[in-house]
Amino acid sequence: MPQKKNRDPMELVHRMSARVVGNLVTLLVLCKGLPQSYNRDLREDKEPLFDSVRTILGMLEVTTEFAYNITFNRAKIERALPAGHLDATTLADYLVKKGMLFRTSREIVGRSVALCIARNCQLSELALDQPRSVNPIFEEDVYE
């Protein structure tokens, strides 16, 4: 029904991609262990190949139609973005570049995010001494 606003087209594409992956596995297993000369096993490659082509063309149609008609509620997105501490991954990468193991950096970033939650702020709003209280590795370049 045209008045409905749901993600059904992308769910269809997701399901269809499973069939294409299944066809790929079929073809890979079919070709596994073939001798170097012609083998009659290749008679079985047409059905999954043609099915995949038809399926992918259908997926492209659905995705194209979806992409042309999708709209975003920018105000809602902008309100929701800060709530997830999206810069936490960037902060973990910063610590890794400083020579820290990712596992350790993840723990430190987790404590920094907990500090933000307690103070009701974002990572970028912390004064430099606050992340340093979690770990002294933070330097002036952390906010770059």
C-alpha cells in the first residue's frame, strides 16, 4: 500500500542477497576439484548463474526505486546523533596510533564514555584534564 512507510524494499533486497550468495556457493563447490580439461559438471552452472543475474537485476531495480524515493528526517537525525558517542571509535583509533593495544584503548574509551554519561556531555566537550584522569596518554592533539 503506497501510504505505508517501512523498510520492506530493503528487507527484500537483503533476502534476495542470501539467494545470490547461495548460488555463489553452489558454483564454487561445482568448480572445486574439476580437472583441467572439460568436464560435464559445468552443465550445472547455468541455472545458478542465470538465477543470480535475474536476482541482482531485480535487486538493482528495487534499490534504485528506493534510493530515488527515500526521505530523511534531518532534524530527528541531528538530535539522535550525539546520543551515541559516535566519536568513541575515533578516540580508540587515536589511542591505537599512540601505541596502545586496541583492547586497552577500548577499555579506556569505555571509561571516558561513562564519564561523559555521568556528566551529561559528549566526548568532545570534556576538558583535557578529564580524559587524562582516565589515562595520562591523552595529549593536546586529542581533539584534532
